[in-house]
Amino acid sequence: MKREHIFVENRRSEILKMIRKYESVKVEELAQIFDLSTMTVRRDLQYLEDRHMIRRFHGGAQINPAYQCMTPEEELILYRRLLSRYAATKVSNGDTIFINGSRCALGLLDHMAAQNVHVITNNGKVVDLECEQRVTVTLTGGELRRHIMVGDTVMRCLLDATADKTFIGCTGVTPRGEFSYNIPMEIGINEAMIARTTKDVYILADHTKIATDDQQPTHYGSCVYERKVILITDEKADPYAVESLRDRGIEVCQVGLNDVNF
């Protein structure tokens, strides 16, 4: 079942590449090229249209101009915004939440509808946000590394606090469930946040951070979290890695371009 899912995802990706290259194609052409039935091709095209990547017409499909015009950098920015927006839906009225140094995790504050929320964070970028009165922010203090606060001051603040939920980012995720970071001290801070969380722990990582088995970690530190964590990623994450993570008991939530209106 897993291999079949991966095969289908790869085929749809190839179909999209062809439509993007030629701007429009016919169903019969795709059926011949990929040795598929026309019914299967139509299902694949419907899948791509539902995600706003293409537009179907009688007998074929063409690329969605809005999708065609996006650069890879713009697409990645969009996916990260969708991760932040999805994370924001997990915050409830009256929650106290931890947010680490992740810009994507901090971005949930731009989309949050919950009221009376207390945010505890070591992310110095929080001072740039125009948080409304419905949000109270506690900045941990500590030694500043870029925009992230680290050191004993951060740890003392976290150990004196508890949160309902935690939202953190990472530098990479392996199919084995290892989460990696470029600042080694982040691992201890994240573990402290998680240990002081009474409900759910969410980790945000776009598809560029989801490694495959043949990729070697290039980051300074990594860890495997002992308690349940929920990974929020996007639809372009490697399908095999996603299935492998789920097999290891990690809940994976994926956002897609169908979650935004062009």
C-alpha cells in the first residue's frame, strides 16, 4: 500500500511537470505517455485541479497561471505561511503556549483567532510583531544567538512555567523520527518546553526539511522525542518519509495548496 501511494504521488508529479512545461496537454496524450487508462489520467488531473495547480478543460488540462508564475522561493514561502496558519487553528481560547526560535512557529500569531492567549517564547522576533491585547507575551531573556535566546536564563524561565501546548520548528526531520537543529543548545530548550507541556506538542517543518533515507544529516545536533509529537508539514514532503514517520507513531498533518485561494 505504501509503495503504491508513493508510485501514484510520483506519477502525478511527473504529469504536473509535463503540463507545466507544455502549458497544456490532452488526456489521450498523457494516457499514452504514462501507459494509463484515460480514467486514471482524469483522476490524476482532478487531484491536481483540486490543489489549484492546473485547470481542466474538455479533453485535457492546462497549467494554472497563478501556479505557473510562482518561483520555487515563492512557493516555499506560501507553504510556510500555510503551516503557520494551520498551527494557529490548534490554539484555543485561554491557552498558554510555548514557541521556540522558529520563525514559522512564531508566524502562527499572525493568523490566530483564539482569545486570551499567553505566549512564552525565546524567539526575539516576537518584538517585531504587533500582538493585539488578546495576546500576552513573556520573553524568556537569555543570550542572543541571531534572533534566538539561549542559555541558563531561558532554562530557568521555562522550568518555572507550564504550557498547554508547544509549537516548535526544526532544521530537519529524518524518516527515523530524528529532529535536528543547527544550534545544539536548542535541543535542551525544546526538551524543556516539551517536558513542561500538559497537552499537545506540534513541530513545524516544510517539505525541504523532511529528509529521505539516502540523505545524510548535516546539522549540529539531533534528538528523538520520547513523548508523542505532532508534525505539521506540507503536501510536497517525501511520501515514504511521511509513511515511515507515521509507522513510528508520529502523527503527521499535511497542508496543501488547496488550503489557499489564488
